[in-house]
Amino acid sequence: MQGERRREVLVSGGAAALAMGGYALALGLRGRWPAGAEEVAVPYHAHLWDLLHGEATGDVLFNWNSGYGVPFLADFFAYLMNPFSWFTAFLPRDRGELAVLLVTLATIGLGTALMARLLGRLHPGPHWLRAFAAVGYGLCAWVLDVGGAAPMWLWGLVSLPLLGLAADWCLRERRWVAGTLCVALAWAGNLYTAALATLAAGLLFAVRLFATSRPLRQRVRATGRAVTMATTGVLLASPVLFVAVQAAQRAQPESPVEPLGPSGLGGHLAQLLPATHGGRGLPDVAIGLFGLLLVCGLPFNRRVRPRERAAWCAALVLVVLGFVWTPTVLVWHGLAIPAGGPYRVAFVFSGLLVLAGWVSLAHRPDRLTLLGGAAVVAVIASVAAGLHSVRTATWVLLAVGGTALLAALWVLDRRHPDRRANTVATWVIGGAVFGNAVWSGYAALGAAPSGSVRPAAVRAGHAAVRAAEDWPRGRSDPGPHAFTTNDPLLLGGQGGGYFSGYLPTVAALLLHDLGAGWTAGGRQTESVTDPVGQALFAVRAHLDDGPPPYGFTPVRAAAPPLVTVLPPGARPDTSSVWSRQESLLGSQVYDAPLPVPAGGPAPTLHGTSGWSVPPGEEGTVFTAACTPGSTAFFHGVWYRGTVSALGAAFRSDGEQPTTAVPIHRLGTVPADGVVRVTLRSDTVSQVPARPIGCLRTGALEAAVARLTAGGATRVEAGGHTLAATLPVGSTGTALLALPATEGWTCAVDGGRASAPTRVLGMIGLPLGPGASRIACSFRPPGLTEGLTVGSATVAALGLVAVFARLSRRPTRTPRRERRAARDAKDATDTTDTTDTTDATDATDAGNA
């Protein structure tokens, strides 16, 4: 038993080492980090570093850094629950890409090791060939092209074999409690990939249940164990599940995604070949040439029972059909095709291919099996020939690697009497598998752009933000700068930029309505850049470009405190972005005239919904009358084209509803007070009814001074709390400069806490006849319910574990009976020893 365990550790560890080494070698040869990691993974891990070192302004419940204050627990569960992410704490903060790489390598290693273990439980077979087969899963095309840059999705690589092992325990009617914990670990690590892995593990369980003859009673028991194990494991992850579901219901919806279009048989088949790249429109399912030859030969392997062959082939066909039909793709992805691509589920099909290939390999594929598999691969290659995704590297691997693998497998099938020949054949397969993995990784990395986050630049930006820090009196905003969509997480500070699948709709709409830009249909927001918007969010400093090579200069401006007071009876005006800003500011600071068409193709006014501007080379001209010397701004929202005004021009790339452009500064209004704007539209484009606003000189400064005088004299911010001291007897509405997301409760002067009101998307708190202090606290919706259900499940699971332990414990006998039995046994042992000695001596004498 000890030797078997040692051998299992060696095989699983060897598979993990091969997979990690192949991935690292491919990165080293290409000389770049996993492409795409800098957009999401690196900023989130930088924020995790701040949380672990106590340098974050928020905590795991709330994020003060991004979106001007948004919930964070659902994002923490989604992006940072990979257990290996926590090793980020041991690296310098500015080495985010290295941290993500180490997380990726560790996850690939663990997923590969677990798959090697699962293959052994599926069917006994040659140990090192099992390790080589597992490498095809650990470095499947999905990992190389998608998962390597996303540690949160990569946890699915671990979840699938982990759940497969739990299903194996159900079939063997063992370790129900341990299997339940495995399910909980998979679902807590990442809900999205866990749901996909659970579907695939359920299919694997069904194949194994019906591929062999079993009594009906045993099948019912195994199925019952599987269902209860999965249900209990998911309930254990209730805190994650409840918080994520509640956050998803309140999140900004994804941009509309078109249903699957025709991709062609050749395009899908090409994705099975090594070193191909089909882009986001096709699933990345390749598992290497070794696994492909084995799975293609499975239908011809007569040593596998027909029933088992039929079950595996039917399962693979079922999954393939589920990948190419829109209704089933929706089922795989929770009834919504993700905007990032419809094939994030591809890794589960790769895992099933590896498992099916191992079934064939474990039954020693004969000559017919090898020739049949080679013929099917040849057919796939011929159908895919000519496609741009099939490169020279693919043909080299097919020719050289295919020949070597077929020869080695043929030697192993013959069981050559010379053990050295078998050993050489085994290591030829290992070399071919490793070379295929490295070459495929090299090719995949070459198809994507390299990262752009440099440690020196991150250090410079982070230092500049910290130098301007004035929290919680006001915000230091890194602004829409040069690094990533999540610069506030990467650089620190308290900005408006944020990209998250759980970004609350109220936060996205607040920034949109106040003139900030957004992309991805509102799931990616930007900081406000105009002076009034920055004053509304208490931005006292923001970054601007400084001297090269990585210079950043904090630009400071006067701003009211984070908590201000609006006078009683104030009525919000939502007719334009300018009036919305004035309503929250409590002062009129803009001239916002209705523009007049003055030349070019005639636009059409649709009431308060805005203008339709036709395309044209000469452009449509608008004029607006403003106070001379004021500063003119333009807000095109969804406008797409060129804007020229006051001697300057800029490009606007709006596209409804995915991309909204922010407020843009035009310049100083001339002495005649006429602002002339020329719009050259790409197509018929929309602009608001009042796209031009002129900020009167000195008006903002006076409004800020008034808000500062009547606002909070002291602001205290905790990880997910905010308290403010107001001038004694303050009346009206206390306005907190953060989005009014659900989960906040506030109290006035120590009274009963209740949900605040909303003022144009910000948190408003009526002060009654007079108040001097407010205190607010945030608790994520769903957390209480999740903890309650999770705690009850833990208690029930503990009772099951104790009962199972006691039921296996032998019944204890009284001490007197044990002593009598021990004395009788001693007497018997003495007699037996004497008789055995005499018999041995007689036998020895006879032999002599």
C-alpha cells in the first residue's frame, strides 16, 4: 500500500511538473507574460496585496478604490478565490504579472495532477502513459489561449477532475463527506467554471454508471450519493452563491451578444488539431496529438467493451452538439452567452476527450485501433486544410509527432521482449507530448499581443497617487490613465474606473448620467474628467502625465468634502447632464443653451431625446450662445465622428449602447459669446438635445466654497463604514458622494439605522429638523442568508461525519472480558509456538 501511494504521488507529480515546465518553457521562448493578464488579473491581485498588507482603503466587503465606491465581496469571490492567488502577498506589489504567472503555473500543476489521479481511478493502466495523457488536459488549447491569463477561470481546470474523483467515490460508495468538501471547494473557488465542471462530471458519472453492468440497487445507491453529495457541497458554498446571485441581479447587464453564427465543419474540426488558433468564434478544445490519436482510435478498439465504447462516443457527440446549437450553449452558460466569447466552457470538453482517450490507451490499442485513429486524424486534417487557423506548425507536428507516436504505441502493443525497447517507446511518447505542448503554447502566445504593465511604471504611478492621498477628506483619482481598465486597483487612490461582471447598475448609470465614459455596455466605467464632475465626487487630486520615462504629476483642485448637505426642498433636474450635475451641486454653474443648426446637412431634433446628425464631409454646424470667457464643454454620449470647435478637434468613438464618450473640454468661449461646433459623423449619429455646456468663470469655486462651509467638518471611513460630523443643526439632505448601491444602512444622530434614499443615484439621507452626525454601514445583500444556510449545512455535515465515524467504530467489551480473552490468547499463542517449532525442526531434519 505504501509503495502504491508513493508511485501515485510520483506519477501525479510528474504530470504536474511536465505541464508546468511546458507552459513556462513556452513563455520563456516567446519572451512574454500570459497575454491579457494585465487587464483584469494583475489589478485585482494588486488590490489583494493591499488587502493582505493592510494598505487598502476598503476591505473584502466594500471597495473604496473603484467606481467611487462599490461592493466588492462578489468580485472577491469571482476573481480572487483561487487559493493560489493568496501567495501574491509574498511578492512585491509591483510584480503583479509575476504573481499571476505563478498562480497560473500552480493551478495548471494541480489540475494536471488531479487529472492523472482521476485517469487511474477510471481504469488501471501504464503509469507514465497516464501522466503523459494528463498533460494533454493540463495544457489543452483553452489553457494556452484563454485560461492562462485568468486565474479565476483557471480554477475550473482543477474543479473538473476534483469533481470527477468525487463521482468516483460515489460509484465505489465511499468518502461521502470528503466528496462533499470537494464539491464545496470547486464551487467556492469559482462559481462559473464550477457549474460547467459539475455538468461535465455528471456526464462522466452517467457514462461510468451505465458503461458497465451493475445491479439496479447499486445504481440507485450511487446516484443517490451523487445527488446528495452535490447538493450538500453547493449548500456549503452558500455564502459565495447567495452573494454572487444577489450581485448578479443588481449588476449592469452585459452587452447584447449575437447568437452563434455558422462556423463551418472545417473550422470546428481544425480546433482539434495541435497548434491551431481559431479566435474567439471557435472553441479551444485541442488536447495534443497524443490524446487526439487515442480518442479517434477509441471506436476501433476491440479490447474496450462495445457498451463502454458506445457510451463514451455518445457522450462526446452529445457535448459537441451542445457546443454548436445556440439553445444548448445557453444552457452551458446559465442562459446567457457571455460577451467575451461563447466557448468559455471548452475546457470541459477537453477533459472528456482526455478521459475517453485514456479508456482506449488503458486497453492497449492494437494495430487496427492505431490505424483507425490515424485515419480519422488524417480526415480531420484534410477537411481543415486551407483554413487560416491551420499553420505550418500544425503540419510539422502531425507529420513528425504522429509518426513517432504511432511507432511507439505499436512497440508497446507488441510488448517487445526487450524491456529497453518498451522503455524507449515510453519516453518517445513523453518527449512527443512535451514537445507538442511547448510548441502549441509557443504558437498560442504568438497569436496574442504582449502585456503592457511595467513594474517601474506601476511604481511611479502608485507613488504619485500616494503622494496626493487625502482620504477620507477627499479622493485621489488615478483617472482614465494609461495602464488598464482597473487603474484604481492597480495604482491605489479612489477613482471611478472599474471593470467587473458585478458592477452595480446604479453605479454605472450614476457615472453615465454625470458625464463619465463607459464601455462594455456599462460594465466598464471611467473616471469623470470635467471639473464639476470631479467636485461632485470630492476628487481633490488626479494624475496627469509628467516627465519621461514614467512620470506622473498629481493635479490638485478644490473640492467639497465627501459628505455635503443639500438645502430642504431641492428638486433634482434630469433634463441634461449639465442640470443633473447642478442638482447634485446645489448651484447653477452652467450655460446650457439649445444649439441652433447653422450649416451643413440638416440635423433632426427629436424633442428631449436629442438630435440625429447625418453624415457628410462638410459636417453639420451648431452654434450656441454662452457667457464670454466661460469654458465650453461637449458631451456627445453615443456620438461617433469628429468634433471641431474653438480651434481644436477631437475624435468621438461612441456606439450605443456599448460605448459612451465622456464630457470633453472644447476651450474658452470668445468675446462674442458664440460657440461654433462642427460635427462630421461617420453615419447617422445621435447627440443629446443640449450637448454644449459652458461653465461660468468663478461659479464652481463659489459652489465648492458653499458646500464646504455647510458640509461635513470631519469624515471617518472604515473598510465598509462611513461616518461624518456635520455642523450642529444641519437640515435638508446629507449627500454622500458615492453610488447608492443596495446594502447601505444609515443612522442620524445615533438613531435607528435604515436604508437611505437615492438622489440621482447618490446616497441621500434626510436629516429631519436638525442633525449633527450620520453613520452608515454596508453589508452585501445575500451574505446573511448565505451564512445562515452555510452554517446549517456545516452542522448537518458534521453530524453525518460523527455518525459515520461511530458506526465504523468497533464495539467495546468490558475490561474483565478483555482480560480473560487476552489470557486465553496468550495460552494459545504459547501452544501454537511450541507446535510450530517442533514441526519446523522435523521438516528441517527431513530436508537435511
